[in-house]
Amino acid sequence: MTKALFIVDVQNDFTEGGALAVEGGDAVAERISAHLAEHADEYALIVASRDWHDAESDNGGHFHPEPDFVDTWPIHCVSGTAGAEYDPGLDTSAVTHHVKKGQGVPAYSLYEGTTDDGRRVSELLEEHHVLDVDVVGIATDHCVRASALDAIEHGRRVRILTALVAGVSAEASERALAELAHAGAEIVAGEGPQPSA
């Protein structure tokens, strides 16, 4: 197998009820779990990322009391808090590598994170000879976009499974998907089962 799945930032602070809630986040968590139940054995690596910001700093200006929601944000995903944990609808039992990013600095791409033993995603992909990457998670117009663009830049063939992503803004998400398609990603509509009601 030469394929990996990136599960980007499916965390409590980015799903309903969180500090930076994205509409449809809980449903995406459930759909990713259903996708894993059917397809986990097709991936050589399943990498899940989490924002994991420092509590005692502004994380390089990432946190701001008057955020612009472009470069600065309200406090979210503080390490060790419930907001930083995975959404309870996401089954992480098949995840092979957990990555934490934004530890004291702004970080959007999963490539900017490290595993608990300090390894980078680029190393993991090389080690497992991964050529193809499916990208799912939150938010389409921010961290999903950044992670997918980095995967393309690192020479991987990328698919965005649009049934398994949720964005902050519909317009910005459409722009992000168009940008990703222009950069070479395959935009796959309707991939993945629907969650149970």
C-alpha cells in the first residue's frame, strides 16, 4: 500500500459547541469514522492532527483578544483541555500516528506538526513510500487546505473527499477547493457513507 489518510483537526473546539465551531463538524466526525470502518485497511498510514496550543502564551500572535479570523483567532485547542481533544464522534482506533501542531506558534498544515516522539509527517510518508494522500477533516478553508497544499508540494497525489470535510465559510471553502484543484488535487464528491441519524 502506498496511500495515506490525513484526518485534519477533528477536535471539540472545531465542532458544534466549541470555541471555533464549524457547522457540520460533528457529522463529519461520524462520516470519517464510517469511512475508516470500511476503508482503514486501504491505508499504509492514517495520520490525525490536532491543534495543541500553549496555555501560557499567545502562540506567536495566533491568539488575540480582537481576532480578525484570518491570521488571529480566539483562544482554542489549548493543550490538555477538552477543546483540544478529538470530537467524540471520531473513532481514532485505526489512527497510526497522532500529530500535534501549533505548540507556541501559528500552524495550519498537518506537516507543521510532530508525533509525540518528535517525528514529522514528511518523514513518515517517505519511510512508508506513500505516494497518494486522501485528506479529510476541518476546516476546508484553513487547515485542510494548508495540509493538502503541503502534500502536493511534497510531490504526493492528493484527493480531497468532500463528504468528509467541513468549512468555516461556504464561499471560502469553494475557493479553497478550486485552488486545490488548480494545484493538482482531485476533488472527490460524495465519498464516504452518511452518518446514522
